[in-house]
Amino acid sequence: MFAVEIKNLVKDYGNIRALKGISFNIEEGEIFGLIGPNGAGKTTTLRIIATLLSPTEGYVKVFGYDVRREGDRVREIISYLPEEAGAYKNLTGLDYIRFMASLYAKDEKDTKEFVERALDIADLGGRIGSKISTYSKGMVRKLLLARALMTFPKLAILDEPTSGLDVINSIEIRKLIRDFTKKGVTVLLSSHNMLEVEFLSDRIALIDKGEILEIGKPEELKERYNARNIEEVFMGVVK
């Protein structure tokens, strides 16, 4: 069974076809990167997998569950971090984590476990007790990533996970994501930063204008296009 199975996926917004029959699979336990320019269809794809949008045609299955017919089951096993996600600014970081943990936990034991894991992921030190309104963009991003991973989802959908982070924090987050996959979490990663996706991903799909142009391991794609990095691969594909 695939972690994610997408077949002939089409999404129309009125007269605009955002996805033009894309197909790809994600293996359980891998980091799969979806990269492309603005307007390529990345976010639409992620939102359909996360059950926030319905497909126009085709199907998407997450660990065997159809996102259209079994959305409730899908939402139980995934976590989604959108690029534009925000947090409640009047809460402290700790209160936010406790509140979000209470929404996902089945009992007090789960709540405590989620909170402890989130605090470790966020790694905000004493600032965890400060209001989120006083946080930098990078601090908010770390808090939101902690929220996304604290439940140990079967599938983590991460859109621009290091947005707003400096180099040091970005490296820490990349290591954290890699460590979580070693513990059994499957990750679907999307970013404008192609080099970051290349560094993290086991396999990559290149998407542009609603179509999948290439899929493969980073090293295979670079060899196929005689490229030094995935940015050069992408430029070679879209010519």
C-alpha cells in the first residue's frame, strides 16, 4: 500500500484547470518533494490530499482511504502545515500548544505527550511563555511545525516548512524532519526552495502549469539532465 496514491487528478476553478490529470505515488516512510514555480499547482495538490479541496476528476488515496469518500479517516492520520498558516497571537506559545494538543488528544496522557513533543520541536526556551504576537516570523513557523508534528501523524504535509527561518534554524528543522521519517512518519514536502527539497527528499516530482514533468530521485534526475542541482534540472525540463 502506498502512503499516497494519486491517479489522473484534475482540479478546475471555474474555467481554469489548475491540475491537468496528474499521477504519482508516495512510498510509506519516504520524504517526497513537490516543487515548481508559483501557480504550478503545488498548493492545490496539497489541499486535495489534506481533504480541504475536492477533486474535479481522478482520485487520491491516503493509506488506502479515499479523500473524497473517507475524508474523516484521512484527517485522523495526517497533519497539514500550510504556507500561510498563522497562530492565535493573543495566546502564549505554551497556551497555543496546549490548546491544539487538546483538540487532537484522546485523553490526558495523549495531551501531555503531545505538549512535551511540541515543546521539544519548537525549542523556543523561555519565549514559549511569551505571547505569539511578540514572536518573529521564524519563531511562529517553528511553533506551527511543532503543532504539525506533535501528534506523530502517519503523513505530514508540509508547505514551505522553513519559511522565515534563518540558516541555522532551517538546518535544525531539516534534521528534525529527517529524524521523524526515521521514526515512521511519511512526509510530503513542498517548497519554492528547490535546493532545500533536493537536500531533504528521497524522491522529487517537478510540477509546472498543472502537469507533472518529471519524477525521480534527486541524483537520478541530475544525472538524466547532466545538471549540478535540481534547479538546473527544472530549467532543463521546462525548456
